[in-house]
Amino acid sequence: MRIVVLAGGIGGARFLRGLQQAVPDADITVIGNTGDDIHLFGLKVCPDLDTVMYTLGGGINEEQGWGRADETFHLKEELGAYGVGPEWFGLGDRDFATHIVRTQMIGAGYPLSAVTEALCDRWQPGVRLIPMTDDRVETHVAVELDGERKVIHFQEYWVRLRASVAAEAVVPVGAEQAKPAPGVLEAIAEADVILFPPSNPIVSVGTILAVPGIREAIAEAGVPVVGLSPIVGDAPVRGMADKVLAAVGVESTATAVAEHYGSGLLDGWLVDTVDAACVPDVEAAGIRCRAVPLMMTDTEATARMAREALALAEEVRAV
Amino acid sequence: MRIVVLAGGIGGARFLRGLQQAVPDADITVIGNTGDDIHLFGLKVCPDLDTVMYTLGGGINEEQGWGRADETFHLKEELGAYGVGPEWFGLGDRDFATHIVRTQMIGAGYPLSAVTEALCDRWQPGVRLIPMTDDRVETHVAVELDGERKVIHFQEYWVRLRASVAAEAVVPVGAEQAKPAPGVLEAIAEADVILFPPSNPIVSVGTILAVPGIREAIAEAGVPVVGLSPIVGDAPVRGMADKVLAAVGVESTATAVAEHYGSGLLDGWLVDTVDAACVPDVEAAGIRCRAVPLMMTDTEATARMAREALALAEEVRAV
């Protein structure tokens, strides 16, 4: 079975680990979000790609969900002593190595997709991880700060401000001119099923879909497209998805997110059991819907979610 | 008293610490060797400048004489896991920060001299540290390796090969086209005394003198120029100076090194007490010479050496 998964960071990575346990023999291609990439200290940092790679490759800091296990922060401490920031972005000593290797390879002329493949040679994540694009896309967020309207990098919004102010707009800068990375459209065309994990629908999955050609390829693939709601009981399971949903006028409910993707894209949608009441509304929108437990408390629970998603996909296919 | 010191790495840095203790009120300008600079992992590394800065700024690893105290090597370990070398060059996590800040500033258009000043703002070494040049100079060494003649970077010769093969030639590539950094010639012209610490006469002091204008400025400064022999009892006190001396046809003796600098440049020369027999030979070459203990066993012993050098300078001046 060939499965394509559109993934952001922590939520996507954890879902993928459950999916691997649910279907160990599946051929999984992950299209990773690069909209939260950022240049820091002259280095290209790809937080979402790295979170997927470290999580599936056994190098993740399990508690925080991002960054490396057994990490130290001496380099960052020293940068601070030199007065060089940003201090709010926590790059560890081990993690720095990934960004140094990536930056050197990009400087040598390799596209990000080739660099990601090279990094995965070490981590062996058990999936094919492809960035959504080799082109530079950076999600920017418009906010009102100190009475002034400012446009800041997504990471500054997410990590420094902890989404503490309202996002007025979320713009994946560069997405319109971006091309899908080599292999992305081919993987979608050859997929048996396409999954949207409970990742952020705006700044993770939404950014991937903003690369021209990807949304169309998914809609036209002719295979079941099933998503899992990142909203449980009107609040994001983790992260601050509600803040960026508001910016695009989408309510923070499992139903609203399904409708935001739309029946033209989505064939099936899993909501949590606490949102069972949403099922008729989602189905009324033309999207087959089931209510099942959606808390990724451990890999076993996550594997059950993956099995439910694949079962729903088979239901869709059988129609 | 305005003192100019031409310094390499460990030997130069330790001598400077003694000099500071000997004459705490002196105004000391250090002209640092940059011939052993190397580009690693996309970063500009300046080992000699950093050794001086860390030693005088209190951040040095005292035992090894280079690199940072309380250092970890996680980043390097991870680079190794990615198969990215060289593994023989020991950049620590804390040390990396210096190279990242330097590389970013150079990328932003600052010359190395301005960058060095900015780094010293943090370290407060108590001297003015100026690189010999803002231009790129890299010392290369011609060797015979596996039956083949190869030209390798000085660091590869020194650190990877531990100078275990004979150097056939030592070439400060780029030196001929280099210009002294801003402040270098001015400091020399305003100096009351100029000192050559017991640094390597070829790859440290020699490289500085290879930048057109510096040797001439020293010779014409009209102030005492006094050096300390890095050779004690026919062997280098530390390091492998004998290997590179042989490459330029200079014997590994205190006398031969003094003659290599020459009476046109050097007014006074300190040799160790075990080399007291050299004194008449050095003086016959037109260089005033004294035999005093030259082992930098601790700062107090080093301060005594510095006082002897300054005393010899006064003798020269009185003539």
C-alpha cells in the first residue's frame, strides 16, 4: 500500500510513528511543510522536516516533541554571551549539526529535497521524506504589536510570542511562485491513499496545499483522501491552531476545519468521540465522517487512529 | 609604554599573559597571525586569534592551551554521524559560537579586524588584538605523502599529521597580495618596543612578517626589537617548530633562529640558560643576546621572561 502523508511538525511526526506501527509494510511518502523554515545565524533551519526525521529516526527529544534527545545548549549560550540572538529560538548543540550540514549542501548547489534525502540517509526514518518544495517559502504572520501592524516570521509569532496576540493574516510568502519538489506530484499520483494527520490546517497542511499543483494533484488523484481533526472539543489538541484559524475566518471546531479543507479535497474526516455531534454536519458537507478517539497519548493509541483513518479510506473507496 | 607583540597561538598567548603581569599599565597591541585560518563547515576559523583572545579573556582550556574551558563536542560528534569531516579538527560547541558570529559578520561585510574587535568586546583581553591582515592568507605546506608530493593546509599538516612527515616547503598563500590590517602599521610606528614572543618563527611570526610592509615598518620603527627563542637546547619548547624550520633550511638552534630573523630586524635576543653557549654567536651576528630561563611554566616565570625582554630592550635603547 502506498500512502502519502502531508505533515507539519510534532503532530504529523507522532501520527507517522503510529501509522508505521499500524501498517509496517506500507510504502509511506511524507510531503513535509517547509513554510516554517527560518534562517538563523546564517544557517537554514527546517523545523518541521527535522521533527519528522528525528522522531521517526529515534533522535527526538520525546518530552518536548522537537529537537534532539540528550541535547546541550552551549553554543546558543555562547551566542548569547556575544549578544547574538534570537534567544527565543532553542537550537541545541546536536541540532546545529543538521543545520550546518544542510546549509553547506545548499551552498554547494544541492536542492533541499536532495539535502533532506542525504540527511535521512543517516536517520533512516523508514519513510520517504520530501519537502513540499525546493523553493524558499516562509510563512509570515500579520499582527498588531504595541499598537503597530507588523508582519513577522511565523517562528517569531509561534515561538517568541507563543501566539499570544491575534494573527490578522497568515501568508506563505513565496508559495505562489514555488514548484512542488521532485517526487511530490509523482508520489501523489501513485498513492493508494492520502492522509492529512492532525497537523495545523493553516500553517502546516495549508502551506503544503498552497504550493501550486499540490492541491490539484490530490483532488485529481482519484484515491481516498482522509484527514484527522486537530481540533478536539473546540480546542486544538496541542499547539495554538485556533489563533491562526481565526486569522482565516475558520472556527475552531472539527466541523469548520473539515469544511475549510472542503469536499472537493477531502473524502473522509475523523473527529474525536467528544465531537460525535459534528458527524452529521461534516457528512452534510459531503465528507464521510467517523468519531473515534483522537488523542495521540502513545504510539499504540496513535496506531489505532491510523487504522481508523485507513478503514475510513477503504469505506470511501468502496462507495 | 606602548608595546607591539607579534603573536601566534599558544606560545604567543601565554607570553602575553606574562607580559601583562610584568607591566600591567602598558598599552599592548598584538598583531595576530591569521595564516593558520581555515574554513571549516562553511565557517571562518581563526585559531591563533582565538587562542590569544580566549587566553587573555579567561576562556581558554588551560591544559591544552587552545579551545574553550568547560567545552563539549556534541556538534562535532553529530557532524561525524552525518559523515561530515574533518574529524581531526576539534571544534567544540562553545568554540563554534565564535566562528558563527565571525562568519556572519564577515558575510555582512565587516573586515576581520572589525570582527576581531567586536569579539574582543566580549572577552576584554586587555590588549588591542589586530589580525595581521584583513585579506585571506592561508599557510600551505608541501609534503611527500604516500610517495606523492602534495600541498596541504597548515592545519592538516599540524593537527592531522602532527607534522609527522617532513615539510618540503611552507608557503603563506596570499601573503604577497595582502595588506596590513588597519592599525597595524600605525601601532608599529608608535611603539616604544616591539617583541617577538617564543612563537613559531616560520608559521607564526614569519607569516606576519610576510605581509608586505610589516617587516619594513618594524625595521624602520627606530625602537628596540627583542625576541625570545622558541628553541631551547636544540628542540622547540613546544610544538613542532623544528619540522618547519628544516623546510626553510634553518637549523633548530636558538642561534640559527636569531640569524634567520637577522640583525636588520632584531636588536635583542633571549636564549635559555641551557643555550648560554649561543650568546657569543648571536652577538657576533650583530644581535645583543642574554641567556635567561625561558620555560613558561607558569605566569610568574613568564612575567620574568617578559621583564628580561624589556630590560634587554632598554639596554639596546641605551646604546
